[in-house]
Amino acid sequence: MAKSSLVTKPRDILGNSALRPDGAHKVQGSFEFTSDLHAENMLWGATLRSPHPYAKIVSIDTSAALALSGVQCVITADDVPGKPTYGLISSDQPVFAQDFVRYMGEPVAAVAADHPETCRRALALITVVYEVLTPLTDPEDAIAGSFAPIHPDGNVIRHQRIIRGEQSISGPIVVEGEYVIGMQDQAFLGLEAALAIPDPDGLGLHLHVATQWLHEDLTQISACLNLPADKIRLTLGGVGGAFGAREDISLQVHCCLLALKAGRPIKMQYSREESFFGHVHRHPATIFMRHHADSNGKIVKIDARFVFDGGAYTSTSPAVLINGITHTQGPYKCDNATVDGYAVRTNNPPCGAMRGFGVVQACFAHESQMDKIAAAVGKSPVEIRLINAMVTGDPLITGQIMESVAPVARCITETDAIPLPELMGQTVNELSLPGGSGLTASRSNIVRGIGWGVSMKNLMYSEGFDDYATARCTLKDGIASLKFATSEVGQGFVTLAPQIARSVLGVDEVILEPIDTQIGSAGSTSASRQTWMSGGAVDGACRLVRERLFHHVGLMHSIDPIRLVIDGTDVIDQLGTFRVSVADASEGIEISETFEHHHRATEELDENGQGNCHTAFAFVAHRAVVDVDPELGLVKVVQIATAQDVGRVLNPLSAIGQVEGGIAQGLGLAVMEEIVMKDGKVRNPSFTDYLLPTALDAPDVVAVMIEEHEPQAPLGAKGIGEPPCISVTPAIVAAIRNAIGKNIERIPVRPQDICL
Amino acid sequence: MSANEFYSLNVNGETMSVQDSWVGESLLYVLRERLGLPGTKGACEQGECGSCTVLMDGEAVCACLVMAATAVNSEIVTVEGITTDSELTDVQQSFVEEGAVQCGFCTPGLIVAVHHLLGKNPQPSEFEIKEAISGNICRCTGYGRVFAAVEATIRSRNDSK
């Protein structure tokens, strides 16, 4: 007789691959994205945008649009009842342009009408007379002061230096380069969307919106509408990806204004073209770096100059600048540095947050430099990185001590240990060649290259900002309910939060309450912070509930609560035989606790760029293998090997998804993705002309998770969202250089950069 | 706006009437806004991203590129029609279990595309899988888990033979 075995499914606690609670709805098409929302009596809203990068508005005539059948209302800057501007760091961006338009695509007016096509026709009937001005498009003109201010706040958004150690020191090895990073788009698939429903009394409203940070939106919307925050409720609509692009206001205020003016629900959703103008992008940057090293290749000093083009409005440019310059050294020891950094205002599109936030740009420069040092001293890319690798306790160029677990050398050696892909045979599937389905490459022309990238990335917010997170846990009859305002944008916090509750409380059933502003802020879903911050808040709330449950059980059964622990789904007495299920123990009672998680305090930088400005750091190494057709300038990324410092894997399936997804975005920046600008105008605002990696571009990813628990992190886990997309880009470019023997200092690498 | 077109579409085996519509509406718009089938997603309006993939007479097409009024004589299947009753199909189950879903916006289009692929070619090679879904852009996953989901579906179909 066959042995019978009892197969028990592992509980979906921390460390296991719990599945997404929204997965079934998403695969069936029944998950409600914001763009799927409807309300009775709803109208559509649409935005009129400037065709010019810089112009004076002479007049706006909306009468013909208003006269069109089906149009309910038209609004302009004159219809903003409160603060006329908004912004995350500096409130310098107009809700609607009033006197000047400062970038192509700046909102000038908005309409509400009965059909999207009516909206389109109404926008075409609005007459705006512009006096076109010469745009400021070169960031160096902004720095030099050679261009009249294009904004009352001036053309330099922020200037910051870092002066560290001996300023005149050098070494026998000096290598330098000027690195150019193009403007990347987040290109989330779920376009900007919102549904605003005015209250029956017309004194408030409810906004359903796809955003990264409900409470920050609420603060900015409330000021612009001149309504108290308690008159506005925000609920997270289903979000189709974010990657930084939903941290700033886009259509929120417009949608609310139209709803209040029309007295009817308004739905707005951008087209893909409008989305390219409707959100901030990754900063294009020019970075000069000069590394001084000793004859072994050990870094002695770094000189650097960063110029980030912030575009027309501030957004998060000051923070992006600080992230960039404070990561000048990368994950390497460096005692001496002279860094000068600018974030400037131009008439290019506003730039702000995108996954990697300033560190992507810095990393491309420092990793290109590491390979130059390696070549100068005759060492391999791996050797040069290992001899410079930072460890916990090292001082950074800001003077801050690296307190995070810093397994840099381990990231490198474990990546190096991953087997290389097989060499390409003489007969291969043509789809696997550079150029893919274009079938343009010939096997005999293909050359292979290998390149490296290693990075350091700060986690959470910096410079004194207390980006706390709030969560509430309620236990009743063995079921836990969790409430938080944490934006779920696809990253999987809705999977993780119940895992935390199950682990802490010994429950299996966890209900997630609506994600809205009816609880304290969770901060933004950005900066790789929600697992640490909102995870810490959920963990804290669950622990408070558990303490009260133990107290209750202790009273009921005359046991000192300190002896009680959770064992699976039971409460047990560690020192006796008492055991009761959490379901029974919590029957008939309701325990609810709210917890705010704050990370340790950080400081602003002083005038020399010194200060404990960052909260924590994570590290990763990438090795890229590419095949290149040098004659056609085409690249196929064959394999990415990576070992990432994650602290602790809380959900293996989610973790690998973040790693593979980030790598694809970094690949995009390396070889295909760029918003092409000419004279302040965007030339490729569509998915036909802005190229994104497809399934045929995806490399094989071989990933190792390095688990050294981070003592500062509430769950021992570091954020894992950003590191995958940071050093993969320089690794791919290094592999291209390695294949063709040509120095390339610009990303994305275009065919002409390879073959001409 | 003149919105006075009346016609019927055959969607997921049902005849659905479209009333008072504007003739310029795409199949994507009509499915989502008039027929109560928002599972089909729009993300590029140019046939580049595949989020709006539906089956039209058995072929995978981008609903954003089809004028709804020209589809009157076609059999249309959307993601809502892929699922029979409330059970997940094996493809859908694999997508959930293999981690192929993150934000999920591209997912309905991918589900339709993968059903279409495996219906025509039950044993696709690695490159046939990649080529078949190369018209469906996913910005979150980097495709690794999507490949895993397709392979898991093929394995489970082979095992149950």
C-alpha cells in the first residue's frame, strides 16, 4: 500500500511566495483601474496644452468652445479659486499657465463635455494668441546666467557642492570623461486617470485617482481649490504602474476644478501622447568625472560636475540633484572629493522622479570611470571593483558613515560566480541576433562583449524629511483587517501587508480596507521605501494588537501575558501546555491599533555637502553579456547576471519580479529609450517612436538574492525596487564597449554611436 | 456631436447593440464605454502595446485600430469572454501563480495573446513564445515571469494529456 502523505500548503507568511490578492481580477480583466471607473451623469474632461516651449500668452478666447453643443464648461487660470501653483518641493508650477507657457505641453485650459470627441473638438475651438519667445534649452545657459530668467524663481533650481578631504591630492592614474544621459520616460502602461465626484452640496468632492501618494496630492489639491482638506476625500483608483511619474500632480486639480464647476462627476484620462507631456521624466544630465587613483587602481580622489536639466518647473529636482552628487563615489571607498552640482530650469519638459532618482545618472558616470581605471592599471573590471569596494563603517564623501549592511564585495563575487551564457553557435535563430525580427544582422558579423556595473542606492527620503507611514490593524474573530494609505502601483504591497499580519498575529484571513485618505499618510510609493516604511507600520500595528491579545488571553486564563507567544495560528504558553487558536482567543472581541513608523532622522547638507543626509542604502552588481553588430550598430542583450543586497527576501516571487522588471527598464535606458528633444520640442511622444523593450529584447536574467538582514529595517528587508534598474545600464554599455573596442559616453547608445 | 449610429456587434457569443454612437469610435472605446466590457485596456492608441488585444474572427487584433462599426460581421472575443464561468483558465492561473502579474494593465491583452498562441500552436518554441507576445508591452515584469507562466501552462497541458 502506498504511504499516504498529508500535503499542507505553506501559510502565506513572510518568506513565502504569497500570491497577489488582486491577481485573479487582473487576469480576468475585472480589476478596476482608475480609467475603468464610471459615475452616473458623468462628463469627460480634457486639457488644452501649449504647442510652444516658451511663449507669452496674449489672450485666450473660450467662447467658441463654450458654444459647442455638448460642452458643459471651460476653465483657465482665472478659474482657480485658491493657490494658482503647486509643486512637491517648490510650489512654482501653475495649475494653468497665466502669463507665460514655459514648456511644450503646459496646460492652458480644460473643458468638460459629453464625449471625448466633443472634448477634442472643443479644445480645437479655444483660441490662444501667443507671442512666441526663444526658449532656454541649454542648461549651461541657465548656469552661466546668460539667459534672462524664464521664471520669477530664476533659472538655477539648486546648486550644491561637496568638498571632502584633501582638495589638491592626486595619484599616478587620472582618468576622466563627460557622460551624457538622455531623458527617459517612465512609460507606465495605465495612463493618467481620475474620476472626481462633487458632493451634493457642492462644497467638497471625492477624487478617485491613480497616484503614488494620496496625502501629498490632497495637500496640494486642497490649496489650489481653496477647500479645507476635510472637504476632499481621495481614494486610490487601480494604478497601472508608476515608476516615479505619479508622484507629481498631473490631472488631479484640473479634474476637481471641472467637477466643482460643472456640478457633475468628471472623468479624465490622458492619451499616450498627452501622457508624455502630462508627467515629469527622468532628468537628462551631463556629468563630468575625473578619478585620481594609485598605481593599484585604488581611488584617491574624485572631481565631478553634475548638471541636471530640471525643465520648466522644480518638481523634485533639488532632491534628484542631491541624490546624484552624493552617489558620485558609487559603492566604493573614497576619502577625497570635489563635486559641483546644478539642477537648472529650462524650457524643456519638467523632470522629476523616476526609479533610481538621480543615482541612475551618477552610476553611469562612476561605473564608466571604474572601467577606465581598470584599463589604466591593467586590472579586470571585477578586480578594480573589489579592491575599491565599500564596507559597513566606511565614511562617505558627505562625511556620513555607512551604517547599512554593505555586502558590496559579495554582490560582485556572487555575480561573477554565475555561469556565462554559452557562446553563440554558428547556426542560431535569427530572432536572437541583434536587430531581431528585422532580420538584418548576419551571424558572422556578431561580436560578443561582457561588462560590469555596481551601484549603491539610498533608501527612503533624505535631508531631514520625515516620510513616515501609518497603518491600522483590527483583529476580530480571528480575522485581521488592515488599513493604510499606501499606494499599490503594482509593486505588491497588497501582497506583503497580509503576509506581515499572518506572521505577527497567527491569522490566515486578512482583509484589506480601501486605500484612501481616511487614515494618516503612508508617504509615497517611491524611493524603494514602502516595504520598509509601510511594512514597518503594518508590523508595528499588528504587534500592538498582538500585545493586547496576549493581555486579554492572560486575563481570561490567568497566565502572565509575557509567557504567551504566537505558534502558527495559536497562542501558546511558552512555559506550560496552554494553547488556544487565535480565532478562538479573539472571538467576540475587537482589538484595533494604529501605528506610525518613522525612520531615523536625517540632516540637510551644509554648504560643503557634509551631513548625514541619507537614511539607509542598498547595493547590487550586474554583469551584462551583449551581442553587437558593429556594422549596423545593433545590440542584443543576451544575459544579465545579478546579485542584489536585499536584506531579507519577504516574498521570493515578488522579489524576482522587481529584479527582472527593473533590469528591463535599465536595458531600455541603455540601448533604446529616449525622449528626443529639439529646440524645446518633444519629437517622439508615442509608443511608435519612443521604443520600449519587448519580449524579444528581454535578456535571460540570472539573479542571486543576498540576504544579510538589515538591523535598522523593521522586517530586516531593504527596498528592492530601484537597485535593479541602476547599474544594469552601465553594465550593458560597458559590454558594448568591450565588444567593439570603442569608448561610448552617452546613453541611450544609438546605432550611430556604435557604427559611425 | 452627431452620435446617431446604431448597429450590433457579436461579442463573446452575444449580440450586443450599440446605440447613439459616433461613427468614429474605435472597437476599444465601444467595448469599454458602451458595452460594459472594460477588461480590454487602452495604453497607446497606435497598435504598439497590445493592451487592447482581442480576438476578431479568431485572429488577435488591437481593438484600438479597429473601427467598431466595421466589426459588425465579426465574432469578437475579449478577455471577459476567455474566462468561462468564474473559473480561471489554465493560462490565467499560471499568470497568477508564476508572478506574471504586477500592475496588471498589460495582463488582459497578454492573456488573450497567449490563448491565441496556444490555440494555434500548442507546443511553441521559446522564440515562438517571444515572438507571439512581442506585440504586448509589459513595463513591470521584464517578461521573465510571463515566459514562466506560458511555459507552466504548456507543461500542465502536456501533463494532463
